[in-house]
Amino acid sequence: MGYGNLRQWIEQLRRDKDIAVIDAPVDPYLELAEIHRRVVQEEGPALLFANVIGTPFPVATNLFGTVRRANQAFGTRPEQLMKTMASAAETLLPPTASGIWKEKRLLLDLLKVGTRNVPQGEAPVLGVCRSTDPLKELPRITSWQEEGGPSILLPIVYTESITQPNDHNLGIYRIQMYDDSKVGVHWQKHKGGSFHHREAELLGETLPVSVFLGGPPALIAAGAAPVQERIPELMLASLVLGGKLQMVKDPMGGHRIPAEAEFAIRGLVTPQERHTDGPFGDRYGYYSKPRDFPVMHVQRIWHRKDAIYPATIVGKPRQEEYYLREYIQRLLAPVYPLLMPSVKALWEYSECGPHSLVSAVVRESYPNEAMASAYRILGEGQLSLTKFLLLTDEPVELTDFPGLLENVLERFNPASDLMVYGNVSQDEQGHPVNPLNNSSKAIMVGVGSPVRELPYAYTEGPISGVTQAIPYCRGCLAVSGASYEEDPELASRLVAVLRAQETAWPLVIVVDNAADTVRTQTSFLWTVFTRFDPASDIYAECEIKRHHIGYKLPLVIDARMKRDYPEELIPREDIVQRVDRNWKSYFPH
């Protein structure tokens, strides 16, 4: 069985000498976040801030911020169990006596999945209850100077359907703190919690909401997992935990609470009430724009007598969230072929933020079957928010993006294998050029046998308007010259220039600094795809036949910073200097 609560995991980190305790006073306004970011970038230890100004609670961050820690926190057993469940589907459907006997070990494991009520006296989370100014003592963590206010940064938000209480949702949605008893809940419209709120609002009813902090690491993983709407996340938490998830009844009524949680915040979201939320430094590396979101009126807070406040810091990839999302992707990977039989493997690239870029290995047993798989993927839950989808039928390792891109570019026919769709919905946290929910998507397919040999070294001579030309991988050239503000037509002109010189490069990316862009997979994906809007940023010659747009090589993508993009997250200089000065006091040994 996995770690039953946060402190068990922290004690394991102590034994592994993989946690640093910072006894020096630390300001939750900007200073704590800057320390955390530096440690994450160095793949350093978890952090326990023992003396955070303005709160009696120690703050734990970076608990999952390396591949090793994420793997150890959740273990390999859940991943193996998911693979076993996927492979057993054919044996158990339809169920037969021989099939059930063959999978008896799996079925015994599944009997351990679920929740178990414990007596109130055995639930540490019920140690203290505060109903007057319930949020007063919580840390006011602010990560970036332009943010609209402090936020709860690792909240597990729990809701139930007003009409069907067994339909519940766990999600990690940002909670902005307005005062000591009122918060904003950043429910994106396509997430489960928002569905419950919309249902209650249409009925004119308040929606009870619980926000859990801490508990078993498995609970955090379940809250972060982008599972299907009808899959109960409490069951997923139990599966990752490897045993029954202990729950306790709230003595004052309402939802059950995870007995081993550090904090449980209880309140009501009233219908039609909104408050401005943000701006907020988000996972794409930019400030999200202020928007109105539902308001939660906090009635009470339960917490352990010696509670530890778990938090994380959001910002430009890679942050701690990256490692958590990578683990969850591996955990859920066996499910995709069950949901979509023609999809053999699927991967979402956390380096450029959620939903920006997805790739898949698909079946191509008849012409254009890959396109049917593409539509299936783009109709599946949160995958519907994908902006750019790359497909191949070769058994490549999808996490290796340069290898995948080369594979697709070798086989890609631009006249038939690129589809761009405008006026579609997108992630509310994304940053398109066009207004919210009026964005675009693209599908790029490379299947069958190779049709071209890809160049690697650039040997074609000077390009008009280009000062740097550096290959990212075979077939993909990064170039830079004037900024978008200085020369907004550079990308469109390059199409004609490159066609005239009969370039061998099928894909050319225009960026502000080619050398910085191609440095790593993370730098390339973040620069090119975080802000990517296919209908606005792809340039190519094309022709229309039978209502189909057929493109011609080369494709040019303009990935330069543009005037209407949001502000990039950059730490305030005086905070950087303060952390520089105090670094040895944080880490004296």
C-alpha cells in the first residue's frame, strides 16, 4: 500500500535525504516562490518552509518535482495494475468462468479499491475546527508580482451533482483568496466541477464545495488526472493508493472528508455570484487575463493539530506540475487503446502546457484511417481541447519529440495530410491570437512509407530576412531575423523565398532566437507551441479542390512573440536580489 498521508511521504523524503528544511523566515509574497523555482530548475530536493511569515503552518513544496520523487510517491504498482486491467479486458468481456479464474489476482486487487468510513475520533483532519474568519491563518502565497492576489496552490476541489450525489468530481482548480472567508473558484467550463456548478445554478441552488489539502499523495494524483467525466476520482485515488481511501463524516454535515487530509475547507458557491479572478501566473509561462469566476463562501475549516500546508508554484515549464503530469500520463496510457481501439499510444507534451500539443501512434489498416482516429481523439474529453495533433503509424517513442517529428515529416503529404480548422473552442487558460473559444486546431499525419529524405545540416546559403538558421532535427529548421513588430510579414515572405530556392526543408519555424529555441526539447516545444494558433501561425502556398485545402511545402510557422500576447512571467528584480543575498541562510549546510 502507498503512503497513507502527507507526513508519511515527508518522513520517507527525510530518510532519503531528499527534503530541505528551511528554518529562516520566508515571506509568502514572492520570496517563497522564487526559492522554490530555483530548486525545481536544479531538480533539487523537496522543501519544507518551517518559518513562513504570517502563518503558524509550515509549508511543503516541490514534493513531486523530480522523476524519481514522482515515481516513488505513487509507486509502479498502479501503472502495472492499469496495464493488467487493459490487457484483461478481452479475457473478461464477456465474462466467463475460465476468464474470471484466469484474472482472479486482478479481481482480488480491484476488491481493494474503494473508500472506507472511519470513526471521527480516528480522523486526524478533525483535530481543529475554525468557523470565524476560517482562512485567517492560512499562508498567503503569491508567486508573481502582477497576480491579482494570493492563492491556494495545490487544492483538491470536491463537488457532487445536486441531482445525483454519487456523481462526484475531484479537480485541482486554482483558488484565489479574497479575504478570510471568501475565495474564487477557477472552474474552467470544460471541467467536471464546472458542470456541477452549472447544474446547481440552473436550478437556483447553492453548491456545497469542499477543498482538501494534503492527504495521501494518491489523492493529489487523482485530483490532477484528466479522467473521463464518469470515472470516479475517489476510486482512482484508491487504486493509486493500493487500498481503501479512509473517509470520515463531517460532524457538522456535508461531504465526507479524507480522514488523513491536512486541511478541509467547507463552503457554498452561490448561484449567479461572480468575482474577478486574476491575473495569475499560469502553467503556460504567462499571466492569464482577469476574468469573473464563481465565489465560494467558506463556512469552516478543519485541520490537523500539527497541520502541514502543501503548495506548489505554477509558471513557465518545467515546474513541479510537469513531473506530476508525466506520471499521470504513464498511469492512464493503457486506457486510451480501450477507449479508442485504433489508437495504440498517445502522449501530451507538458513542456508547452496542457492541450497545446498531442501525438499518437494510430492504426492505418485502410487509406485515411488515421484521420478517423484523429477525429476520435479530438472528441474525447479534455483531448478535445488539443490545438495541434501529430499522428504516425510507426511504433516510435512519443516522448522523444524530435524523433516523432522526423518520422512524420518523412511521410507527410502536405496536400492531403494537413487539416486546419478555425472557429473552434479551446482551453480557457490558453493564449490564442483570436478571442476566447474562437481559436483553431490542426491535424498533421505522417503514415506509410517515407516519401522524402530529410536534411539535417543547413547548406542552402543565405535567406533574405534571416540572420540565424539552425536545424532543430532532420527536416525542421529554426530561423530568426526581425521581430514580429518590426517585420510582421517575414513568415509569409519566407514561403515564396524558400520555394524559389527549392528548399529541402519541409518545416521552417520562425522564432525570435533560433539558438535558444533549439537548445532543448523543452525550449523548442515551449517557444513554438505554447501560444500556437494554427490558423494564424501556419503559412504555406495552397490550392482548393473539391472544398479541400491542399498545402504545398515548405510549411512555415511564425512562432515569434506578437504584440497581443500576454506578458511573460519574469520574477521581480528586488526579489531575485533578496533571494541571492539570503541563499546561505535558507540552506546553511
